Amino acid sequence: MDNQPVYDAVVIGGGPAGSTAAYLLAGFGHRVALLEKQTYPRDKVCGGCLSQKSVRFLERVFHLPVPSLREKGLLDSVGTGYALYIKNSRILAGDLAEPFYFTRRERYDAILARKAADAGADIYEGAEVIAVDHARRTVTTSEGDRYAARVLIGADGINSRVRRSLPGSVVDRQRWRKNLGWALELAIPRVEVGALANGDGAIRLDADLATPHLVLAACRWGYGWVFPNRETLVVGMGGLLEKNRDDRRDRFTEFLKTLGLSAFADRRPAGYLLPFGNFIPSPAYEGTLLVGDAGGFASPILGEGIFYAHRTAELAAHAVDRHLTSGAPPGEIYTALLARRLIPELRAEKALRDFLYGCLDGRLHAPLEAFMKATSTRVIDAVQGSRSFCGFRRNDGLHSAVW
């Protein structure tokens, strides 16, 4: 494809971040190519949690309100309550003012990529980028195809080739490694849970397996989770990689035992890396921008990345649109939007993360439990997006439209 025409933007990576950027830019009237190395629907290990801020984003940007999400099969299950533990002790539980939803990423990602195609983006599946030339603003795939554009958007995940091609002045690699997260996750069919779960676990799951469970201190500087899906129970554990380098699998086995799921300890969980506070404040270099996991954007407390993939892609798309229509530097616009719209939230959430997990690491469970009981409603509101992590101020417009 040496004669491939020049695009206004080439987006590398077809997850929620890449599809959002491609969808918006195509909708603005620009020529966009979206390169995805796999073929849809592709497997993606992920808890699949959709907070209210994610759901509101889907309605505002993709015009997909909750009834449409249900109709398209994007909402696999719903969590109307929650249970929070410190080790084996339940400290909080109750109903949620607004539910969390859970999705299956293979369907979620495929449908959003189709939305980008319907908006006018060219989608290339099986297009693995192996080389990035920032000076010429071109990328080359493993098949030898070359794509050129006025702007490149790296949306290629935690192991981003685009990010790794950037100079050290853009990516503080020591900070990146220090705040890199890990996770192990196992999807267990519900019918097997019903048949094989035993009742001797210190944590008793609800009978209908419908309540999301979070278990702090299941590992160091991290937590364990049990998320309900329609056909499976998703059991996972994750935290800071540098605090859990040697005994992750043993801890996961112990976590299964704690849940009464030791019958599944011989199954191999899926392992993956994830952002956990290593967001890049200025993820831009010449005509290249990083979004989503590629830029380290995820919740520093929970590691939840779907909303941050969408939001950073939206900010990047507006910056690229401004560049293409007015010639303004895309990196400066994008960095300014991040600094105003997202980085303060991430920094405040990271400070809370350091406090919470620092207390857990220091075995200060009693004062931490008191703190969490006093602030639980505000923290949940901040996770859901109706309240800021900066002082827990109420702010229903926190994640509103850009312009």
C-alpha cells in the first residue's frame, strides 16, 4: 500500500480510545485511518466496569443512552449494590445511588469501531504497526504497508509501540515503571461456581452472585475484585507491580480460597499490565499524541481505564481538529486541555491512592476504616464522576463537552 493517500490523522489501536478519536475526527469531516492489529471481535482481558461517567460519555458523544446500550447488548450486567472489604473484614456494603454496569470488551470494542466506520473513518484490521517515523509522520505495518498523516494518535495500549518510540523528554520512564500496575484475572462460568464453590471462604459471596465485591489488601498496594457478568464471575487482583513482583500467583490462589473458590486455583488466570498512576502529563511529541493506556491514563486507585480512554481521546480529537483547521500546535492544545480537564483529577486521585494503600501497607486498618466510612459516599460519587477528587466538591459538569 505504498500509494496509500495521506490522511489527516492515523489512529494506531482500535480499543475505546482509538475508536473514540477516529469517530470524532471523522465526524468533524477529517480523513481518518484506524489501524487495529487484531480482527474484531477480539479478546480483551478486562473487568469491563462502566462507571456512570463512562455511561454519560457514551450518551453524550456516541448518542448511546442506556436503553440503546441494552439494545445493542453492550450492558452484560448491572451492579446496584456493593461490598467493600479490608482483607477478610467487610467494612462497607449497601445500595448504590447509581449503578455500575459491566460490559464484555470484545463486543464493546467491536461496536465502537463500527461507529467510527459509520462516521467515515477507514478501519484496517490485522494492521500491526511495527515502526513509527515522527519526522515524516508515517507508520509502517508488519505487512509493509505505510500510512502517512498530518497527525498520529497512539491508542495502542499499555505496551504501546508509539509511546516506546518517543524520546525520554516526553516519557519519564522511571516514573512510568514506578507507577505501573499489574493484574491477574479469571472468568469462571456461573454454572461452575454454583457447582464447585465451597462455603468455607472467609468472604461469603451473595447467593445470586450479583454484587460487585472489592477487597482491599488482597495484595500489596492493590485490591481484589469480584465482578458479575451474565454468564461468568470475573475474579481479579491487581496493584502496583513494584510492590508485588514475586508472589502474585500465590496471592491470587489465596484470594480464590478466601472467596470459597479454591476449586478453581488450578486454572491459569490471564495476566496483564495496566496504568496505575503513571499518566504522562504532556503526552505529545511533534505531531504525535498518546491517549488511553498508551499515555498511562487510568484510575490511580482502581486501575479502571475505559472512561479515561474515552476522555483523553475526546480531548485529543478536539486538539487535532483545531490543528487541522487553524494550524495551532496539536501537542500544546492537547496538553492544555489535559491540564485543565483531567490531570488535576488524576493527581488528586493518586494522592488519595497513596494515602489509602500506604495505610494498608502500614496495617493502619482501624483509622482507615473510620476514614472510609466517613467519606464513602463522596468517594463513590467521585468514582462515578459527579464529584471531583479535588476536595470532593460536587461538580456535575466535571466531564462535560470540551467546547
